[in-house]
Amino acid sequence: MSLYQKGAFLIKGLREFTLNGYLSAAKSFNSQDLEKDITGNVYMITGANSGLGKSAAIALARKGGEIHMVCRNEERGNAAKNEIVEESSNSNVHLHILDMSHPKDVYAFANKFLQDHNILNVLVNNSGCMVNERVITSDELETNFATNTLGTYILTQQLLPLLKQSDKPRVITVSSGGMYTQKLNVQDMQMLQLQKFEGEMVYAQNKRQQVILTEEWAKQESAVHFSCMHPGWADTPAVRTSMPGFYDAMKNKLRTSEQGADTIVWLAMADAALAKPSGKFFLDRKPTNTHLALAWTRESARDRAQFLQNLAELAEKFKPA
């Protein structure tokens, strides 16, 4: 990241991503957007056991939605499920155990869900990780990439048939403002060639990849409304554990988890969200730019096409026969 990128990102973040940024944006929110009963609608949320995912699950369950939590840890998942049921007074909450970093398991889970269910209105790709050292999985994949990019890609691709047969289908991917600092690296998608591994940079590259995926899905699948979003700088367990220095410096300026999840909920249920073009990147219920001015982070059309081809070929290696 250049000094200019770092400075421009910090200025934008302090102005827009903090608690004050949310409070300023919220003045223009239409309170009626979320005043609706969504009973009968089915929502899948990955990483729903804590932070933004749990907050979104509670909000959607309160409105009557059927919630399918996809979590890695069964004990924490069950604890969160009980909390969601209690907070929402909605018992129609279901827990599925899946490690998104294992692509064969993602295929198996998606295929079973397709067999067992005939409705999925909304998929929220919220699961993510920021591992601050290079960890290679048993599938010979870098863990952050396997979870944030490949797992998200496979799950979405596999569930598209079910989404397309449901009413007003939507796919929402939780990205991050960190992607503003990264240009797509198609030569080293998993950042395996880095001599000095930096978890924050790898995570930001994954988030850039997610934004590009969302834009491309929107072009290819007109029957589904795709969006990605930045929750702002929110106080979540993941931020506290993965970015302790950032948390210590910014803890008095962070949004709550509920405020960070607000745009997820709005994108998942508001009719106004469907009026926006598919494929956009949102902050505080509004589409926003995906690049900082003069930051030189725009990829070429050739690199974008190569990324999509590489990702599809990699996913195919793990697809069951």
C-alpha cells in the first residue's frame, strides 16, 4: 500500500466508516424500509454465530424470517442460535455446521441443502477470517483465500438454482473497506508468493476479489439481485482478535455490531434495495465507489477475466464427480 493509498483510505475511513459516519448517514434512512413482515422468507447467513452475522440474524428473525445459520463451531453456533431465538421470539432458526475453508465440504453442504429445501430467498455471505500468519489447509489452500473467496464462490454458485426458483432472490456479500487499498492480483490469487505474510493485506485482497465476483455475478445472473457491502468500522469479536492494534486505537469511534449489520438487513429485506442496480457496493444503504481516486487499484478487463477463469478452474478441482 502506497503512502497516498494509506492516507486517502484513513481520511475516508474517519469520515465515513466510524460511528459518526453511521450516525450522519442514518439521518437520511427511511424508517419504513424495514417495517415489514418477512414470515415465509428463508435466509441463509454464514458466520452467524457472532458479530455482524448474529446481529443480522436477530434482526431478520425478529421480522419473522426463517434463519439458517452456517457456522464452523457447533458449541458456539448452538449458543448463538439460542440467543437469536430468545432475542427474536422466533424459533424458526436452524444451525448447520460447515468450515468454509474446505471446498469439498462446501459442495457437500450446498448439495444437501438443495435436496432438503425448496426455498432460499436470500444468501448472506458473511463468514470470513483474517489469519495473520500463513496457514495452508489440508487441501493446499491458503486459509484466508479458501474461506473468504473460494468458499464464498462455491457456496453461491451451488445455491443459485435454488435462489432463482424463489421469490425476489438476493445474494449479499459482506466485504470490507480494506479492499480500497488493494488492486486485484491475478498472478498470485492466494498471495503465496509474499515473502512477508501480512494478514490484513491478504484479507483486503480477498475483499477486493469478493467485490469483483459480485459485479460479475450481477452481469451473468439477472434473475438474482447481487450486492456487496462495507459494514463500516464496527466493534466485533473478529476485529478485537484479528486487529487488536486497530481496535485499541479506534475503540471509541467504532460502530456497534447492530449498526454495522444495518445495511446487511436492509439489503436482505427492503424493497428499496431491489430498486438499486444489481452488483453494487454499499455503505450505509447507499451504493458507493469501489476505488479511491488516483489510487491505481483498477484491474484490467484481461486480469478480471483471468481471475474468474482461475477461480472457476480451482473450484472445479474440488467438485464431486
